[in-house]
Amino acid sequence: MTRSKALNKASDIVPNKTRNKISAPKILIIYKSSTGFTKRYAELLAKRLGCALADFKNIRPAFLSGYDIIIFGTRAHAGSIDGLKKLRTILKAYNRRRPVPCASVRDTSGMAHPLCAIFVTGAVPAAEKDTIEHLWQNNLTEKELSRLPHFYLPAGLCYERMCFTDRMMMKGLAFMLKRKRGKTVRDIGLEKQISCSFDISSEEYLEPLISLFSQLK
Ligand SMILES: Cc1cc2nc3c(=O)[nH]c(=O)nc-3n(C[C@H](O)[C@H](O)[C@H](O)COP(=O)(O)O)c2cc1C
């Protein structure tokens, strides 16, 4: 599990002072999954946290109003975070609708913000910390990097379930690597790795997410 410097302790998550009676925050996990890795992680997480789960396809801002914390799970896709733009739009509308957030993240000035977290699955192993850090730096804004808890979960590749476009993209990458001159050790490793389906996912990668959110209950 890798994550860059952001909120990582339950003490970073504070109940909003404007609420007198604090009940356990209601958590919703939204997942966007194409070949099943993210869905599987989302289901495991929902089971461990005992919270609600929804497919990204069915999400509308109104649907979110009953929840205090939103966890978004998606995949890394050609260096991007799949669905992030749409998620930002949904959350913006959601934040406008919410009268009082029950659990929130405190920023450096002590101000409280509605809580949301993101996890991203990918084919990159956990040991490739620089690549994972690049994923965050290239996709999240400065604000998100410091305020949004973000987690990378190693998953794998599943050619059997991949859509045509994705298969073509992988074929293109494989072709490029095959033709490349002066391959680095990493290129050779990547070429071998993407030649067939593999699964490096493990429930243990969910532990940092579980410890962050289970303490709120
Ligand atoms: C076209 C394509 C591009 C991908 N790009 C990346 C990437 O940039 N980084 C990464 O770690 N994994 C990448 N992957 C692997 C997926 O992120 C990984 O298989 C993910 O777990 C799929 O999630 P899903 O099964 O929920 O759809 C890519 C896969 C495909 C098919």
C-alpha cells in the first residue's frame, strides 16, 4: 500500500463542531470497475466497514445526501485516474446540497470540510513507489494531495474481461516495448508482465483504509 503525505490518522478526521449529538458517520463506497479488481476491493472494504456500496454508473448527487463519508474506488488508466473528473463534479454538487457535514477533515487553518477518500487500483506493484507517487502528483490538485486521503491498491491485469479498446491499448504498449531499442531492466520487466493476465491483489492492502475509517465507528 502506498500513499503520499496526506491525512492518514483518525485524529485528522474530526466531528463537525456544529453538531451536538454525533452518531457514527454513514459511509458510502462508490466503485468504478471495468475488469473486476476495483469492485472486488470495494466489496471487501464495504464488508469490513459494514457500509453501503454503489456502482459509479448509478450515482447521482441526490443519492449521496444520506451519507457523511464518500470513498471512491477506481482504476489507474494510462497514467490517469479513471472517472476523477466526473467524481469531482458529483462531489461539488453534493457539497452544495449538504446542510451540515457530520464528519469532516480539518485543514491547516482548522476549518472543517466534508470527508471523502479515494483508492486507485492498478497493475503497478506496491514496491514501485515513484510511479505511484507520480500518479498522485499528475492527477490530484495541491488541495486534494493534502486534504484527500488517497490509497493505491495493487491489483493486476485481466485480459479476459478487458474491453476491446483497452486490449488494443495494451497491445500498442506491448508492440512499442518490443520494438524499443536500449531497453532498461524496467522495460524488460514491464514487457514480460503485461504479456498475460496476472493478479497481485491482496486484502492486506486494504488495512490502511480500514484502520482510517473503522476508528470513526
Ligand atoms: C489500457 C490500460 C491502461 C492501464 N494503465 C495503468 C496505469 O497507468 N497504471 C497502473 O498501475 N495500471 C494501469 N492499468 C491496469 C489497471 O489499472 C488495472 O488492471 C486495474 O486494477 C483495473 O481495475 P478494474 O478491474 O476495476 O477495471 C491499465 C490497464 C489498461 C487496460
